[in-house]
Amino acid sequence: MFEWDDGNETEVLKHDVTPSEVEETFEDARLLARDAYEHDGEQRHAFVAATLSGRRLTVVYIHRGAAIRVVTAYPTRGRLRRLYLEGQ
């Protein structure tokens, strides 16, 4: 389901986020979708969600066939964190 390689794994690790934490966020029922955008001809999607331990992350990903390729993920701060906590 998830497509990981050295590129995107290194990207999330530099934000002190693990691939398994990112995968957990896709199961969050309170997931807060953000505006999608196009980059290099690919539609990117973003959301804010929590890991099983309650850590809030912003995740950007693309669909590649049946796989999900995470572009980046990082701890959510500021306004987006407040929106998530308020259930917006």
C-alpha cells in the first residue's frame, strides 16, 4: 500500500518522523484534509492527523497506481494544529 524508498524515508526522518508514524495517520478518523495541489504533473494531497500516540503530523502524499507515496511529513504547528484540535 505504501511506497517507501531512500528519498521519501530520508525526507520524513529529517523531520524526526518515522514511516510507521506516517502510516498510522492514515487511520485517524479525525483526519483533517487540506487543499490538494499539482506539482510536476502529479496531484498532491495533504492532511493533518494524529499517530496512535497522539502526535499530530502534516502529511503530503501522492497516489501512484494502488500505492500511496508519501512526499513529506512533519509535526503540525500553529494554525493547522489548532484547527485539527478544534475538529474543523
